Amino acid sequence: MDKSKRAAVLAGNWKMNKTPEEAKEILNGLLPALKGADCTVVVCVPYTDLGVAVELCRGSNIHVGAQNVHFKESGAYTGEISPLMLVEAGVEYVIIGHSERRQYFGETDETVNLRAKAALEHGLKPIICVGELLEERENGTTEQVVTRQVKAALADFTAEDMANTIIAYEPVWAIGTGKTATSEQAGEVCGLIRRTVAGLFDAKVADALTIQYGGSMNPKNCDELLAQPDVDGGLIGGAALKVDDFTALVNSASK
Ligand code: 13P
């Protein structure tokens, strides 16, 4: 698999962490440290940090993302944020279908698809998360679950949509647990995702797709994970909140 056909993207998912003041501190550490990065760097911060992040990262090589988006442009959807709002705020990327949203907030394959399509329609780049539960890994249904999630998320996508989409493979049992998938396990499922995309579209679309691994990725295990032919970057939780760790991960993805 020829990795030069696609961009390496290292994205931090800050989850529900950091106030705007705290965000400033991290970003002021990351901006000089990541100046020479040879991969695409994204920070997906809480909504309340977007203003600060966009302002600080303007003109730099750090792109700003959100962690969710609604599929309508406006309306009676208390607590939601629309794609129009994100675009006007200067956001470029948006995480969709993270397992924490699926687990705690009723996100389904169908709403993941609606959100991703709405993001694309407004020029936002979706980072679509898929991944099996521990129980599913143990009962041997990983392939079935991930294939279903990918197909549902990409329903009605065009090849052009795919050029602006990232898929993140995040095995749920590896998120925040310190339990990383082995590089073989990560590589295997990322390969499965690429084959699924090739089946839905064609080899060219699949070859150009950036597929990230996420789940307890850290400076110690990143080289091995990122060396897998089908792993083109990472979606980083805990380690994205530490300037030194995130810098080490970006450097690894830049190799
Ligand atoms: P951790 O890196 O903390 O395991 O989180 C991964 C994740 O969920 C990124 O979206």
C-alpha cells in the first residue's frame, strides 16, 4: 500500500477538557513546537474553546476541529451546534460518531451519516469514528460491526465527499484504558476499512483515504502503529492534552 497517495493526519480530541484559558496555554506550547511538522495537525477542542483556538492558530499549521455537529442549519434543537455556526467560527474539521457519543448520547449509524453529510455540504471535513466494543472483539464480530458502521456512515457519499473525509478506527476497548490495539490488530482493521471503501467506490478513492487509529496512542507505541501500511495517522485523546506527548506523536507521524 502506497502511503504517499494520502495525507498523514494527526488529530487531538480534547473531549470535555480545558477551559479557554487552559486551551490558550496548551496551544501556546504547541504552536512553536509543531512549526516544522510534516503532517496535517488538527486540534478538536470543546465548542467553548473554538474562538480562542481559531484565533491563536490562524496563519499557523494547526487546523481547528469541533467534536460534533448537528445536521440542520438552525432550528429548535436545544444544545446543538450547526455546521453554519462551525464554519463561521473558522472550524475546518469535525469529529463525528465518536464511541462516547454512540455510547452516552444515543448516536446511531444513521445520525452519523446525517451529520457527516451536513458537514461536507458546508465544507467541513468529517473525521468519522468507527470501532468495535470489547464484547464484539471477543465474540469475533469486529469485521461485521466495523463494515456495517463504515457502510452506514458513508451512505450516499460521492467520490468527491470521500476526498474530504477521514475515517478513524477506534476500538472502544482501547479508548482511555491504556490498552492499545496491537499494531497488527490496528493495521488489520484499517485495511478492512480501506477494502470496504474500495468496494463502495473504487481503489483510487480507497487509496487516497486517510485512515487513523485511535485508542491509547502515546509516544511509546506510536511508531509501530503508524508504520502499519493502512494506518495514516492518529486520533489522540489523553496524549493530546500534553504538549510534549502530542509533539512526539506529530513528529512520529511526520517521518
Ligand atoms: P485515548 O487516546 O485517551 O485513549 O482516546 C482516544 C480517543 O477516543 C480519541 O478520539
